[in-house]
Amino acid sequence: MVLATRWSRLAAMVALVAIAAVACAPTASPSPAPSATGSPTPSSSSTATPTNAATSSGSPATPDLEGYVPVAMPESAVRTVELPATFGLHRIDSDGPLVVLDQRASSAARSVELFDLAKGTHRTLVAAPAGYQVWTPAISGTLVAWIDWHYEGDNDTGACDWEIEIQDVSGVAPARTLVRGVQQRAGAGFGASWPALDLDGDRVVYAIEDPAAAPDGWQIIVRTVAGDIEKTIHTRQPVYDLAASGGAIAWTEGRIDEALGYTTDAHLYVAQGTATTGTELATNAYEVALDGRRLAWTQDIPGGKGAAIGSRIWSADLATLTPQAVSPEPGGGTEQHQEWPATGDGIVTWGSERLSLADPSLNGDRLAAWSPALGHAIELLPSPGAILSGVGGGWIVWVNDHAEPQTLSGIPEQAISLP
């Protein structure tokens, strides 16, 4: 599962206790203009060798100042579609060329959208009624799930009524409600938080408040699409993010700093197989992604008044649970943060936020990747504005949210010879 546009870290932490606000990213140079009709760019049937990739001996090309090896994607293999001009991008998840996006913006209706980059098709799965949000879609195969919620009080206050909706997008059957509930705990004068959600095949995995574990405990529930509960994991603190794959569940949980009003020092846990307790893997960990045996997460160094700074991408194989940094340490060149990891097919992707006070043309977010076989981080070019990405099912996808209009793009992994 992969999660948000250019949220500031403060806004992301507020998400546990309040409605989070989307912040604007630095302006980046737009990518080449997509088709005016929104149809995908024709793909190449041949496997192209990327520029500046590893040499035939296996040694990497020279990294740039920030520590990334630049890899040029063959333009003929990239599929790109335009998003509606009013699209308020929020979250992304993908499985192969199938991509789900949700949006929340004052200029656009809240909705969940489905794109098939291979076929060049697009349809709206659900449009939220006034006052409601549709939130954090997840996709596994052709099954899509999302959260439908709203606050009982005015101005984002009070209890949060929520439903988890599921739909098999391979057919014509409409979405149906799998489970519903109410989150009661408010914080810092705001409304209660919504659940966290992911899909693991035909299992829906979600985290909600645990009434029996007041004041802070939550519970992670694994439920079949038929509605049966298979497993419950109890946590000591509110869950910030979670991801599930192959029966394994990874999540981050952390305390609420009442003075600051956002989470600090969140911890990463992993539970595999039938385990109902987690093994702690890292501290200061926030967004998490899991697919197959490869886990990835952002990890920060707390600074200032508990604020998280210098986020970096870490990963581990579930067989060993040995953490390793897979991205260069932030601070080289213009790079400020690395955020929103995705993982699939053994590959990890993320967005690299860059900011230069001296040369604004260098500002923006770009797409980076790593794999165990590759052994070093690469920057996929051109991919300006790509803070959100997805990987798996043989595809890498990303959103350019700095172009006008925004674009959604994807490329088969074989087209860039990514091991």
C-alpha cells in the first residue's frame, strides 16, 4: 500500500488526531505533455536498455551528488494519461497496470478513480455524498477497498462514522459495505481518526480503536471478503500506517504528544503467519509498505520539539528482518526528504523531495528505486513531481502532481531492465 501527495510531516502526524491538510509541493518542471485525449502513449514491445544504468560487468554508473544513479526511461515504453484539471490527488495504490487514486480538494468532488494504464481506460468507482470522504483506496488483483467516513460534529469534530467498502472491478457488481463502526477518541480539539486499511489478496486488513484498551490501544483486524474475522492484533498505541501481504502484517504505532498535537517516535512492528503480536523492528518509523517478502518504510531522526526530520527509506526481507537503508542519506545536493515508499516484485520505490534556494529549477519531487539485485539507489528520469508511486505486478507507476494538468504514468519493469 502506498500513501499521500506532498503532505508536510506535521500534517501527516496530525492525521491520527485530526483531519490532515494537504500542503503544496515545490514547483517542478513539468514532464513532456501527455496526449490531449488522455489516451496512453503507445508502448514498446521490446525491452529497452536504460541510459546510465549498470554496466555489463554489473558495476553501477557514477552516482549524482545526492547518491543516485540516473536511469533514463525509454519514452516509447511509458504510458501516460492526464488527470482531470480539478483532480485533488490524495493517495495511490497499484497492482500491475491497474491504479486506484482518491482525491479530496475543495475544487473537486471526493471520489475513488480506477485507471488501467495498459488499456488506457478510466472510470469512477465511487463519488462521496456531500459531507463524506472516500479515503485511502487499496487494490489487490481486481479487488479494491476504501474507507467511507464523516464526522458527526461540525468543523471536523466529534466521533468519526466509518465504513469499509469493497468492489471487484473485474465485473459490473457495485461496491458493498464489508464492515462499519465509529471512532470515538478525539484529540487536540479535533475529531476522532479514521481507520488504517490495506488488502492482502482477498483479505481486508484494517486498524481501528480498541474500546477494551483505553485510552490509546487499537486493534488490527484481518477479515475475509465474506465478513469472517480471521485474526486480531492488539496494539498499545494508535496505528499510524499499516501494510499486509502473504499473511504478514507490518504497522507503525505511536503516542500522541498532547502538547504538540501529533505523533512522535512511532514504532514499526511486524507479525507473520498466525502471530497475534508484533516484533519491533524500528523506531521513528512512519509510512510502511509490504509486498511479498520485501518490507519498506520511512524512518526519521526526531529533532526540534519532537518533529520528524530527514526521512530516509529503509527496507528488510521478512526472512531475516534485518533493517538496511536503501536510499542515500538525505542532505546531499538539494535533497531534503525521502517519502511514501512502495514495494513489489522485490523492488522499492519512493519520492525524493528536493529544494534549492539558489536554483528553483532544481526544486520538486522525483521517482527513485532500489532492489537487492541492483544494490544501489537509482533515479528514474524523467519523473518530476513523483512523490507518489506504486510498484508490483511487473509495473512501476507514479503521479506527476506538478504538471498542469496532473498526469498518471507507468512503465513495465522489463522496459528499464530493473533486476
